[in-house]
Amino acid sequence: MTRAAEVAVRRLEPAETALVAGRIAEAFLVLDATRWLVPDAARRQAVLARNFEILVDHAMRHGLVYGTEDRDAVAVWFPSVGEPVPPPADYAARLAAACGEWTERFVHLDELFAANHPHPEHHHLAFLAVRPARQGQGLGTALLRHHHDWLDAHGVPGYLEASSELSRDLYARHGYRVAEPFRLPDGTPFWPMWREPR
């Protein structure tokens, strides 16, 4: 087992956008939320990867994208400090092109996230994804600690939406407090979680 302290973390470059999006899609395939977003199992991973590529591309410009040396784990953060980050360029058209017949489901999820997003300044962990074969080996913890060190040094809170009980419990171990979940139309929960700097 890899120890989190031994894992090297790197800031990733725009050329790696598609790789990061693919890694997130691969890791998120097992989530109830992604089954609702894209009911067709045969097309789910490709649709997710195209959707995530829009957001990772946006983070490369307006956020922070980190990965482990081998890129088996990635994290995508958006600072919500000062002037608000503009939405991705041509977002509606790009979303429709990426998600096709399931676009309205992704729009609904965006609206849920927006309605539940906190207003105080913070950094938002949009995605933390670890390749399935490497999960449980400390890679996600290494990525969290890497950015938490910066947040703590600068007195900035962290926020995220946990999409499974497993991830909710992982984040709780890293100092996040859980709030009442909000739910997709099929009842699938997301847990808003907030971490004060240490």
C-alpha cells in the first residue's frame, strides 16, 4: 500500500485535459448519480468524459488541476474567492454536444449544485478521482492533503459535494462537516460538505 506522504503531486497542464476528464469518468462510472445522468451503460463513460472535459478545460483556465505522478489520481478545484469565475464559454452548446439526449439531466444537476452552493469565500473541490484499481492506496488522501496545506496556510475553507457514502466518510476524516443532502429526482443523494482551515 502506498503511503499518502510518499505520493508526489503535480499541477497539471492544459494538454492533459482529456486525460483528466477520462480519469474522472472512469472513476465515477460506479456512482448512482452517473447511472441517473446517463442510463445507457454502454454510452455512459464516453458521455461523462465529454461532459467532464468541458469542466476540466474550464478549471485549467480558472482553477487548479492536480494529479499524482502517474496520473492515476486527479483533483479539480475552483477558487470561489473575490470576483466570481465566469461560466465556461458557450457552455449550453458544448453541454448539448457532449451529453446529447441526456442534456436536461446534466442541466438539472447543475441547477441543484448552484442552488446548494455556499456563499462565503472558499475553494470548491469539484472532482477527486482515483483509477479504480488504485483506490484505497492513499492517492486521494495525498491530493487532499496537498491542497489542504495551501488552504490552511491561507485561511481558506474548502467545500465539496460528496456523491457516495464512501466519499462522504473519506472527506469527514479530512475535516469536512456534512450538511443535509440534496437529491436527484430518483432520490440519489449528494452531501454538501464544508471544511474550515486549520
